[in-house]
Amino acid sequence: MLTLITGGAGYIASVVALSLLENGYNIVIFDNLENGHREIIDALKKIEAKGKVVDFMEGDLREQSDISAAFSKHKIDIVLHFAAHIQVEESTQNPQKYYINNVCGSMNLLGAMLANSVDKIVFSSTAAIYGEPESVPIDENHRLAPINPYGWSKFIVEKILNDYEAAYGLKSVSLRYFNVAGADRHTRIGEWHEPETHLIPNILAAINNQERIFQIYGDNFNTRDGTCLRDYVNVEDLADAHVFAMQYLLDGGTSDCFNIGTDEGYTVKEVLDACEKITQKKIEKIIVKRRAGDSAMLVADSQKARKILNWKPKRSLEDSISSAYKWYLKAVK
Ligand code: UFG
């Protein structure tokens, strides 16, 4: 059994890779190291686990020959597809970058899968495909209406996956992640983006650097305190969801999509308070204008994943902040 992980040198994919190794899966990692890090691959290779990193292939999904080479070299059974650009605001400024990488890159991957008769894929989708929801929590039947090119790029790939199932029998699970947070509990792997744009790492950076003032992007949203409301799901819980989704497909499950969230929302101000409490440090903050592409509220209804995949989140927002802080002090500072 061999699993191909695209984008495996990035934050979420590498924590999932670690979990697969611990669960006895052998993996091949494909990453162009544009946003991923070689140090993460080295860390994964060093970890003693039941499964092995069989190979790391440096390659770019935008090059058909790069991804085809991975399938020629290895007999892949299933693909976990993470590789993508992920910044909502950047996607509004440079949609071309997002559509070429996220959509064309995915099509090259799917082309290589079809050519090599690999018919199972778990796709990293996003809550951003719901856009500005009519109400929260959001279940999978909510209308899909992205409000930024990042969300559209993931929406389009979900549509392509549906069409490929109908035409070619490709089986897929799309996991619609809400806001992913935290690090590996043993602090071996954690969040590392350059530049960092995400809420919790930015708060932790400001807490540890008195010269940085934390910016809250808007306090005039229609939420309980005016700041954006999000559902923060722990990255190790998300890794469990991938293991269950893979097993579901390997057991003959039909193509489907699942929300992966905790079903609880926290505002930016509430996350700030929680970070101050956990780190026991105060943070300087200012309100600035809204960031382009931000929805006011995204909170999951994840009952479908709980019922069909047998998944449930086990860790709280506080757990995620604590593990993220340990990781920050060890690796990022
Ligand atoms: N925020 C701030 N200041 C910061 C950083 C973030 O106020 O310095 C706010 C944002 O405006 C937003 C919230 O904190 O309201 C969360 O922002 P993140 O950048 O951490 O996450 P996003 O909600 O923008 O996006 C994340 C992923 C996407 C995914 C989405 C789904 O990056 O890939 O969650 O909910 F689509």
C-alpha cells in the first residue's frame, strides 16, 4: 500500500504524513518546495514509525512531466492532494496564480492518475467554497458561492472530481477544512508559512515580539463582537479525518464531501483572549480595515463526517493554541 502526498512538505500535509506513518502507511511525498520546507521532509524521514517515507520527489504539479514521473517510478494506490496556494487575500490580487496552480495543477495530477489507473483521491477542499453563508453552522448542502478566487479554485476542482467520477469512475473524498490550527503534540512538526498570514501564528509572533502590533482586520462584521467568526479545527484531528477518509475509499466508499470542523465558532477577539490567557502575556493590538475576501462567519456542521467517516474532533481551541505556542517557541522564534 503506497500513498502519494502532494504538497507533503507543507504544514497540514506534513502533520497528516506523520499520522499516516504512525498508522503504518508508506508514503511518497511530492512537493516543489515553493512554500514547503526541506527541513520538514528531513524531520519526517527521521521519525521512527510503523510506515516509511519511501521517497521524496521534488516536482511541480504545473509540469505534467514532473507528476507523471512520480507515477512511473512508484506503484501508487491512493493520493492525498494538498498542494495548492492557500492565501485568500493574495488570491484576490493574483487570481491567475491561484487558478493555474490549484486548478491546472490538479488537472495534471488527475491526468497522471487516469493514465496509471489510480482511482482514489482525498482532496483538500475548504470552507471558503461556501462564501458568505446564509447562516451558521454550515452543512454540506449549503449553497456553494465562493467570494474569492481561492475558494473558486477549490470549488472548480470539486466539480472536476464529480465529472471524473461520472466519466472515469475516479473515487474522491473532498474534505472541506475549516480553520486549521495547532501543531504535532510532540512538537516535531507545526505551522510554518513564509510569509505568515494566519491568525494564531500572527498573534503568537506579536506576543513574543514587543515591536509588533497585532492587527485585527475589521471589527464591523455582523458577529457578536464585530470581528470575524471562525471554526478552529486542530491539525491532528484533521489528520485523523484523512486516515478515516482514506480507509473509507479503500473499503469501497462512494465519492462524497465532508465538512471538517468542530461546530463551534470563535471571534478574532476571543482567539486573542485565549492566546493571552494561555501564554500569560499581553498583546498590543489595533483595528485596521477589513482584509479582501474575508467572510464574516464560517462555522461547520460536521455531523456528516462524524456519522459516515466515524470521525470526531478531540482537541479544543486551547489545545491548538498550546501546541502552536510550543512549536512557535521551538521552531519559529
Ligand atoms: N486575522 C486577523 N489578523 C491577522 C490574521 C488573521 O485579524 O493577522 C483574521 C482574519 O481576518 C480572519 C481570521 O483572523 O477573520 C482568520 O484568518 P486566517 O488567515 O487565519 O484564516 P482564513 O479564515 O483567512 O483562511 C483559512 C485558510 C483558508 C481556508 C479558510 C477556511 O487559510 O485556506 O481558513 O475557513 F479556506
